[in-house]
Amino acid sequence: MSPTVLHIRPRYVERIWGRQDLGQWIAAPPSADRSAIGEAWLSDLGCEIETGGTLRDHLARSRTARSGPPLLAKLLFTSAPLSVQVHPTDTAAHASRRFVSGKDEAWHTLEAAPDAQVWIGLHAPVVAGALRAAAVDGTVLSLMRQHAVRAGETILVPAGTVHAIGAGLVLLEVQDPVDVTYRLYDYGRARPLQIEDALSVADLGRSRAVIGTMTTLERQTLTVGPRFVLERLAVSRGVTLAPDGRHEHILVALADDATLNGRALARGTAAFVPASGDAVSITGTAVALLHPGPGPSPCLAMG
């Protein structure tokens, strides 16, 4: 096995909207109190590596110049709706001098209950005062673009988009590694809101979220953000990923048959392939490939 491939142990995060049963997607950690797991972080710097240490430790020892932390991939498990929230744009992030960039994200739907919904931006332009009033009186969802989400869809949520994820979903979320969220509305739960901060960065125009559907192609670009590209591979006969010194890749197994260099990559787990190192052989009928773009990875040799 190439030493440059880092097999990552998921980092589980409890959320009030999470689940105790994570189904077939990932093995839940042992828990005496059966806590609700909402997120499994797959490429955070604090994630442990199978061979010891954290992803941060391994990258710190690397001699490859890096511009920042790797892109972040998570699995989300929802049994209740998340808050109505918004993330800052690049402009807002730079003005604040607290964040290196805004936070764009995308959701690839792995599982959806028949009545699962998401809210992705506004269905018509509003003024800030109207959005503030709707957040206060609890009617904010009525201003938003509602979508009945289905398995296989991928939704790009640009920074600044007011959004909410509903119950009954398992999502692969990919995003810029910026940890800032402003809550507009939270269904009366006892968590703080940041209404004025949210309004200061919210896109008050019509929704710009982009919804895509999965195909049966061996290689498909699911979504393209300003700083990331998410591809999906269905390559039972195998492909080769040859690092080029510039592109880091995060691989996430979405089915049970994925392998890297002949070794199984369990469903719902991830591996990090640095920008420099040995070529990696990949097989699997459903493997997500996350990288910085701007287009399809130039490191992948099909056929």
C-alpha cells in the first residue's frame, strides 16, 4: 500500500437533530448513552489516521507547500430539521478579517425519506426587514425555495444562501473548510441565534442554488463550486489516480465494493491522497472524488 494514501477514521459529532441508528452508511461509535450522531467528519484536520496521529500531524510533516486545510467532507444524518442558517460570502469573510474565505457547500443525497425536504434560498427577492421579521415570527420557511429532495440529487448551495435541511436524510456534504454558521431560526430550540450577522451576509435575491441529478456514467461531475469539484466514479474495472503535485484528493466510498490499491475502503469512510506521491488504483461502483478543481481532476486516468 502506498504510504501517501491516508485512511481516515471518521470523527463523530453529536447533534440534537441527529440519529442513534446510522443505518448502512457507517458504523456508529460505541456509546453508553446512545447519543444522536448528526455528522461524521471525514477529512477534518483533527480526524485520526489509521496508522496513528491526525490528518493535521501528517500534513505538517509533509514537505509539500499548502495554502490551507483540506476541503471538508462530512456525512449528515437527520432525524429532525436543522436550523435556518447562512454562511458568509468571500466578500463578507474578507471584510471581517476573521476568515480566509466564504463557505460554499454542496449536498449529495445518499438517502431520502419520501417526505424529505430542503430549503435552498429565497423563492423571490426580499428586503432585509422582511427576512428579519419572518425569522422572529417563525414564518421564514414560507419565504424560501422548498425542494422535495431525492436520492442521487446533488445541490450546490452558494455562500450567502439562506438554507435549511429537513429530517429523513443522509447526505454527503462537501464544503470549504470554514467553520462559521449564522442561525436565523431554530424552531424554538434553546440555541443562540445570530440574526443580524445572518442578515449582513444573506443573499436577498432569488435562489441561486443548483440542483443536479446522478447518471449512470462511469465518471460524472456532480457539482462545481468556486474552490471545489465533486465527482462520482462507477469504475468496477478500475482507474488510476496519479498525483500531479498540485491537486489533493479526498475519496469517499458510497458502496461496499470500493478498493484503493486492492484494499477495501469501507462504505462511508474516506481516504486522503496528497498532491505528491505514488499513483493509486481505485475500483468501486460508487466512489465520491473531492478535489480543488477548477474542472474534472487531471490526475485521473480512465480505462
